[in-house]
Amino acid sequence: MVYLIPTPIGNIDDISVRSLKLLTEIQILLCEDTRVTKKLLNLLHLRNNINFKIQQFISFHSHNDKKILNSLEDNFFEQNIGFMSDAGMPCVSDPGANLVRYCQEKNIPYEVLPGANAALLAYASSGFDSKEFVFYGFLPHKGKERASALDEVISLTNPVVIYEAPHRIEKLASELARMCPKRELFAIKEATKKFEKKFFSKSLNFPAFLKSINTKGEWALVLEPKEKEEGEKISENDIKNLDIHPKQKAKLLSKLSGKSIKECYAALREK
């Protein structure tokens, strides 16, 4: 059985009881970074007086996951296998998706445990009331790809969640302040940690806020959506003046008026 186990995004107490229990039953652990995972397990051992019996730690990240999977023997998955990314939910802007797909293709039983997620935490903290939002993750770092991504982000008509690293947050702040200064922006850094900071105001004010704090730490931002533009409504006369076959006009008029296609076609023939 393969278990994808979420890790805390900051506060170590956010790990679930179920995750702790499973970690005592796992023999092999795939890790985004073995050093980070071993440090976390040591803290969990000290805090909860739990002994883990993991026999092997295997580095498994976005640069080597396919190579690792291709090298495994058929009997590898006859034992309990776990995967943990450095922070948060596997597969959400983190490794793990290729492991899930591998299990699906090989008919290997797997389970993804629920847990902490920075995108959902940021959206819930933003106060934006929308049934839908877009998770964008990290933007490209520079060049035309970044410019294109920013254009797409500010054109979206749903709130959008963006991740950003501390050394690029000031750059992103200046870009948003220039491109959409009047849009509301929620930002949170080091979520659930001791030095968590929140911002909620117009994008125009974000650069000044950053100058007043220590920007160290991972950031999650939620940008207010672009207002939906109401297009000019098409009228019956617009349809009647189209240079198309009367039967096609009748279908369009039927959708607009609610009358049957037959009625609309007959009315067109009378004129």
C-alpha cells in the first residue's frame, strides 16, 4: 500500500493523528528532501514520544521521480510505502503526481491523506466570497513567460491564488501595484508559524507594506478577480439582419425568444 502523507506547512501540531499512526507502520519513506523529513520526524518523536520504524529513506522529488519509479522492482510495493513532501499536501505545487499516476497504471493500491494546504488556508483567510477560485501556484521567474503569466492572472474573472518566494515577493508586489493597483489583495507569509503576517488592502499599497516588515518566508497571495464585462445583448433585429440561411436564423431566434423553431421560421417567411 502507498500512502501520500501531508506535512504541516508551519505549525508542527497541524499533523493529524492518522498521519502519525501511519508513520509508525511504514517501512520505506519516499521524501522530497530526506534531510527535511528526518528533522520533522525527530521533532514529532520528541514531542509525541512516538518511535518510528522506517528502515529506508529514499530521495524522491520532481527531478528524479520518474527515474526512481522506473528502477523499482515489482515486489517494492508489497510493503507499506509512504511519501512526504517538505510541506503541505503532496501533488499540490509539490511532487507526488507521478507516484499517483504510477500506482494507477500498475494497479497499486494508494491513499492520499487530507492535511494542511497553503492555498486553501490563504483563500479561506482572504474573505473573498466566490464559489470558484483559480490556483496558479508559482509564476515563472522572469522574461516573456512571467509577463504572459501575469497578464493571464490579472485577466481572470475568479479570485486567483499565487505562491511566491521571499526573494521575489517585492518584484511581484511592484508588478501587481503597476498592473492592477485598485484590485484588493490578500497576502500571508509564514502561515501558521510564529512570525505569520497578513496583508489585506489594494495592490497599490502592498509594496509599502513589505518595506515595513521582514519579508523572509514563503508567501501565498489571493488577488481579487477582474470584473466581468457585460457584453451588449443581441436583439431579434440583429439576428434577422444576419446574412445566414433562414433556418439558422430561426434556431437563434428560438433560443432568444423561447418560441419554437417552427414558429420563428414561419414568422421569417411571412416577411
